[in-house]
Amino acid sequence: MARRRGNYKLFAGFAHYVPGFGGLFMLLLMLLIGALLGNLVSMLFPLFLEPEDAVEYSTLVSYPLMFIPPMIYAMTVSRSHSYNEAGLKLDNSHFSPLGAVVCVLLVIFSTLALGLCSEPLSSLLPPMPAWLEQVLKSMTGGRFWVNFLCVSIFAPFFEEWLCRGMVLRGLLGKGVRPIWAIACSALFFAFIHLNPWQAIPAFLFGMLFGYVYYRTGSLRLTMLMHFVNNTFSLVVSRIDSLADMDSWSEVIPSPQYWILVAACALFVCATVYAFGKIKPVSASGSFDKVDAVFSE
């Protein structure tokens, strides 16, 4: 049996697994198993490193390790289905009529705009517990290259693979109505952050990321959006005058702040409208099909 050339592409090994709601819970279970393995491995680092270094460097291992069980599970199921079923590509390039450059510019600025729009909702929550605040600061306050690798590279790649590439693509591929599929994938995205202070903005970002993926099928585009949001937050946290800022309202005077929030909300709406001109990638046939992984 000969392997086809297309299968050397990055995401081809997962294309034949199109999970429904049952698969969603299996992926979540595998993720929890991965988190447990990551925590066990993290416990070994203090045996060889100073406490601060142990916490920082263990994240480089424990975070990607968390996604290994769901990836192995998805690839195994995909491989078993590949002998007799066509798959659905995780990453497509349906940018017409806007074009790739316009899509990239729109998602970059709409991601930054949505970050500001989400602040008023997050401000309704009670103050974040000190321990959680310390955990989140440890993700952005250590060595920059370690933080950048974890926050700006690992998180966009693994979380977009799971939440858009597997969960959303799977639900759309099973014929779930797009609005419910996008909402479910956004809830999944919010849930894996495991705290409401991150979950609320994660849900909003998940809705925007999901809509862009529904329209374009481009996982690279949603990874870019995720990268922009995380990297912007990381850079801001490294600026001394802004490091302890909880909201941009602490920096921008009140009238101008709310005008800016309204302008950002309008820009996000305009982006959604613009992407509405793209024929959606859906179960009806816009997803690029993938032939069997193996042929006789």
C-alpha cells in the first residue's frame, strides 16, 4: 500500500475524524488525561531545578503534553476511518471574494478590537483570586522566550487545532446548524480555560474565531487571530507602566474609553458582515474533501 503525497501535510492525519457531540466528550476526556500527565511530569522539575525555574520550564513540557492524548486519539480514529471514508480538511483557503490579504488584515484588527470590547463584561465579575492572578502572571512575567513559546506559539496551535479544527469542523461536518456549532465550540474553548475570568472573553473570541472558520475553513487564519490576541496581551504585560493594569479604562479617560469601545464593537460587526460575503465552509460541500489515506 502506498501513502499519498497529500498526507504529509500537517493536519492530514486528523482529516478523517469528524467528531459529533459524543466525540467532543471523548476529546475532552483525553484532554483531562493529558492535563493529569502534564501535572505529574511538572512534579519532577523541582527535583532538578530551582523552584522558580521549575515552574517556568515545566510549562514548556506540561502544556503541549496535555494535548498529546487527544491528538493520538483523533489520529487513531482518523486512521481507522480513512480506509473507507472521505475526510474533511482541517485547513482550507476559502477567501474569495475578499482575498487572503484583506481577510488577514480584518482578523488582526478585529481581534484587537474584540479584546477591548470584552473588558466591560469581564469587569462585572468579582476580583480575581490572588492565587489565580499569580498563576496568570507567571505565564507572562518570566523569561520572555519561554512565555512567548507557551502563550503565542503553543496555545494558538494546540487550542485552535482542538476547538476549531476538531470540535467545530466535526459539528459542522455532522450537519449541526452553524450557529449552534459555533456556540458549542466557543463554550468548549471557554470551558478549557477553567475559570470565569478567562472563560468570558474566551467565549467571545471563540464566537468570532468560529465564525471566521465557518466562513473560510482556514485554521491558519484562526491561529493567527489567537496569536495576535495572546501576543498583544503578553507584550502589554511586559510594559512596566501597564503591567498592573486590569482594564484600559485605567489608562484612557472615561468618555474616550467608551467611544473607543463602541468604535471597536462596530469594527467587529463590520468584520462579521464582510466575512458574510464568503460562501460558508459547511457540511453541504464547501469543506475540501480528503481521499482515503491509504490506497491499494
